[in-house]
Amino acid sequence: MAWTIDAAHSEITFTVRHMMISNVRGRFEEFSGSVDLAENDLTTLKAEIAINTGTISTRDEKRDAHLRSGDFFASDTYPVATFRTTSVEKGGESRLKVHGDLAIRDITRPVTLDVEVSGPVRSPWGSTSIGFSGHTTIDRTEWNLVWNQALETGGILVGDDVKLNIELELIKQ
């Protein structure tokens, strides 16, 4: 059964360490995708999400421009990052392990999202919705996002581990 992403109630965000002392948060303002799912068997989940890398936002335009540059996403050359499910397994009550391929730039690697499922529920307008809250941590250097700068006091400017969070509210078609 096909489901549509409710963009007003969905987001893709990330967190990464800055100068080894704080966390910087960001988001991708534009993404789209297709989701197929049988309500009675969540392990049938098939999803393909396309993320517009040029819409990255960390609330600092200078940093965002750097993230869109060849040092990171190379958004002019690689405007879309994708996630495609490969398999899904139960991870407990209302929980899933969603395995998939994450493609950033010209590199595709497997990742696993820990997902909490909410719903399905019937809305006041008669539609059926379901929520997925997924997260994982990736090493950005595995996707050739390797730019960094050494700090005078030791350490590095940008952490290698990036926490990804995907919040999707889906509407049954």
C-alpha cells in the first residue's frame, strides 16, 4: 500500500560535534520520497527518500555555503543524497531495524536506522497516518566528507560522527 510523506510534519536533521566541545544541529529543508507499507506487517516497509543537499541549513549561511561546497556535499555536482531500504526486521514492541543504502556524493554504504513506530491513527479528516522516528550515527569520512582543520589546542574542528534523525509522518493513499 502506498503512503505519502506529510512534509509539514516530517524532517531530516543531523548533529555533529564542533571543536570537540559543542554540538551543531542542522536540517535539510527539502526532501521527498515514496513509501510502500502494509499496516499489518511493518517489515514490508519499502522506502526511497531523496534529500536535496543544497537545502542544508545550520542557521549560519557561511557554514551552509561551505557544507554545499566540494569540501563536503558538492551540491552542484551531487544535488541529491538518497536512502533506500534493503530490509526491515522487528526490533521490539513498536520498534524496527530498518536496513538500507545511504548514497552521498558518489558513495553508497549500508546503514541501519533504529526506528520507533507510532500509529497508525485515523485523523479528524478521515485519513490514516503513521509515524516513524528513526536515528543512526554515521562516520562522515566513509562518504568522503573529509574536510577538517586541526585545532591549536589539539583535536579537530568538525567531528567525524554525525547523528542522523529522520522523522516521517505518512498518510495512507
